[in-house]
Amino acid sequence: MNSFNDAIAQAVAATGAFELEQAKKLITVPTDTEHGNFTLPCFVLARSLHKAPKVIAEELAPKIELPNGICKVEAVAGYLNFFIDRKFLAKSILEAVFSQGLEYGHAESNGKVVCMDYSSPNIGKELAFHHLRSTMIGNSLARIYKAAGYKVVRINHLGDWGTAFGKLIVMYLREKRPTDQATLDSLTVKELNILYASFSKAAEAEPGLEDEARAAFSKLEKGDDFYHQLWLAFRAATLKELMRIYKMMGVDFDYYTGESFYEDKMPAVIQDLEAKGLLERSEERDVVKLDEYKLNPCLIRKSDGSTLYATRDLAAAIYRKKEYNFDKSLYVVDLGQALHFKQVKLVLKKMGYNWHDTLVHIPFGVILNLIDGKWEKGKTRTGKAKLLRDVIEAAQQKILDFINQKNPELENKELIAQQIGISALTFNDLKNHRLMDVKFDWDSALSFEGATGPYVQNAHVRLCSIMRKAGYDVTLQDVNFDQLLDDAAYELIKLLAKKSEKILKACETDEPCELAQYALDIAGAAHKFIHDDRVLGSAEEKSRLFLVKCTQIILEDVLVLLGLFPVRNM
Ligand code: ARG
């Protein structure tokens, strides 16, 4: 639709009345299409031309040479209203969708690289429900950026280093668990979860335990072989389960370079900080002060020599810049870490890295669960947090119950139920602006009506099912575009034409909800078209079937860009 805007601006500028850029900026899309599809107010010219806007518009209208695809211009009360030629629009858009397929609306490569750090859970424990947010927002943004022309480097900055591992080691040894390799190899994340919980419990009664854990981590960091062996086993056990869940969710990364990966890269960073005179002693720790920004100091190294979260993020940022030469580096991490990312950026600035500003924290709100009548943020330590795998399983089961009622013969119904269930959870997370908290409740997330995953999935399934029932494949030669001019078809085609604009908007604002809303709009317009314009058995069957096919293609890709599974049958 942007190309219409530009073409109209050019035609108007050719009359000499408007500057090209000025016209581009002034043209808007009125909500009521009775006043045209595009409108240009002439008020700005009144002063220089010493004429009433109404007169200006009336004089200009006949002088404008209508660009391709615009069939009429009307002067009304100081506005120039332009009308799209429905047939031209239908033909140009649907031909393009048909020839470009799923890629329609994707941008050409812009030669830019973006690093995307998402999901990045702390391992040693299982994924909790709240990990869904970073995972799915990041997964979707990675796909959106790629569609917008970027080269995307997808990074999982696993929390696989730090005091948490000291805790696990202390508890493992205290419980005198066997440390032979075979036992270590068979460890599961469930056992680690229990271990972690018992540490927290024991530490409440015995405050000295926290110090022991810190000491254990420090020993690990100094290269103790035995501790390293334990750590490796803990890491492997969690990673195995993590990969199982990512695979189920359709989530992917290029690198699993967690915090431990930067262990050998930190000394150089600390040296650099020292050489630049930025490292100061404060309360027995080495810090970089940020007083001039009215921020707390960034902690770099503890008194026992062990490093911290920020140290590893500094090393990671510098490594990524060197390795991938990114134009932009995104961190999809909850709002609670805003200060941390501010500190990291400012330390990089003080170190003289002029690219510090290309690091962007993409924060998001929390998931709230209804616990005892109150909306609460689940916590692992209280044991109240829901595990992501439990939520996925429950979603799958609920959808399966539904399928068993409606369509018990469906092939592969377990897998389809799982995919619809995961998609429903994802959509529920992505449908609003990411900074909003997500109030999670089963009924609204899994409903087949309203702004939900199942609703958009169902629209896609209906389109697929019409194509299946037709029993043949339509192509361009089958289409008579004069049969696609009614309101329901036209509204749908206008929406399809917006795909590239929506992708770019989602990318510029880092908001997958732009595409979630778009998917809802397409689903609504598709339902209306199918309802108003009977497809199968009508005189216009082939033309309408072609529009069904093009809509299915667009919707499928939009679902994929959101990280949903475009299920074809349910
Ligand atoms: N592991 C961290 C957490 O669970 C998130 C890491 C985000 N990425 C980063 N580069 N700091 O809170």
C-alpha cells in the first residue's frame, strides 16, 4: 500500500502545487473508505496561493494524471480523495503473492547484522512458565528481523556459570551422592531442581551455607577438576531437557554460548578496565563507578576474585562485536534487568566503545498467574512456579479433549493438539505490547473465539480445508479478477497488501504484537469473505479459491513469523 502512497505523491507533485516529500507526509488513509482510500488535505497551500482550500482542491483535481491503480480523484471540502481501482489492486497483489509465496512481503537483504540474545535461562533448573516470554518474543523477533532483511545471529546466553552452581555442588556433596561418571551421566534436571530447592531450604536455617556456595563457585572458577566435572554433568543434564522443550516449541538458536563461554575472555576485559583506570575498590569489590549517571556502580569482581553477571555480559558484548560485527544487538530480557543493561552499556561507553548505543534492551512485563484469587508472579523458590513443560502438557490435553469431542478421527491428533496448545500459549504472550504484564488464564488463552491463538489457527485451518475439499490446485490462469471486486474480497485483499508494512513496523518497534494483530485482522476478514462469498460450488469458484489460497499463504507465513505452528487440520 506504500507504493500507492508514493505514486499519488508523485502525481500530485507533478502538478507543481506540492513538494514531493511534503505530499508524501500529508497523504493519509481515511478510516471511512467512502472518502477514498487515500486523502490529501490542501490546507497548507491556502496561505501561499491566497485561495480557499476548497478552491485549491477543485482546481488541482482535473490537473492530476492518475497513477496506475488509482481510478478516481475527487475534490471535497479542501481535500483530494483518491480511489483505488479494485481490479488493479486484486490483480497486482494476488499475482505477487502467488509468484512469491511465503516470502511475499519480506524485504531484500539490507546487509545489516543483528544479534539477538533471548530465552537465556539459568540452567541447573527446569524452564519455568515465565521463561516463555523471553523465548517466544525473541523467537518471533528473530524471524521478523530476518523477514525485514537482516542477518540474524540467534544466541542463547545460558546462565551456566555463577554461584548457583556453587549451591548445586555444595548440596550434591553434602547429600553424599555418588560421583562416578555413570551416575553423573544419568543425572536429570528434575534431581537438580530438588537439589536446588533443598539448598534454599537448608540455607534458611544455616546462613553459612551461602558462603560455602560462593566458595565452591570460586573454586570452580579457579579451575578445580573435580568441581568442573560436576559442573559439566549439571550442565549436560539441564541442556538435554532444555533442547527437548525448544524442539517441541519450534525454537532455535545459532549459538548456545552461555556465561561459561566467556570465562577465558574475562581477564582481558578486566585488564582493559584496569588499564583505562576505570576499576575501583569499593566494599572489597572491584567496580566501575557510574556516579556521573546517578547509577550504582557496576560490579566486576568479588573479593575472592570471582566474576559477576555484568563482567560476563561485558565480555560477551565485546566478543559479539568482534565476531559478528553487529549493527544492533538485542537483549530480550525482563524489565527487572533494566538497570543491569544500562550499567553494561555505560561501562562500554566509558571503555571507549562507540558502539555501546547499538546494544538494545528489549524488556517485557511478567506473566501473572491467578493464585488463591490473586494475580501473582510465580517464584521458583516458593515452589509455586509453574514449570513450562507442565503448562504445555496441560494446554495439549485441553486441546486434545476438544478434538476428541469434535473430530476424534483426526490423524496425528496428539501432535496437532500439542502444536495448537503451544501456539495458543505463544499467541497469548505476543498479542499485547510486550511491556504489558500477561494475565494468564486457561479459558481466555485456549478459547476458539476472541483474540486467541486457536481463533487464528482455526481461520488457517478453514482456508486449508476449503482448498482440500476443492480437490484441485488453482493457478493464475483460472482467475477472473472481475469476480473479486465485492466488498468482502476487496477488504481481504487490501489487508494482504499490508504484509510488508506490518513486518517493517513490527521490526522497527520490536513489537511482535503488530503481527499478532495483523493475523487477527486477516482471520476476521477471511472468515467474513468465506461467509459472504460462498467459494465451493459457486459460479466464481476458481477465482474465489485463488483468493483463499493467497490468503492461506499470507496467514501461514504470519503465523510462522509469530512462532506459531500453522496447523492445516484440526
Ligand atoms: N540468565 C539470565 C536470567 O535468567 C538472563 C540472561 C539474559 N542475557 C544476557 N546477556 N544477560 O535472568
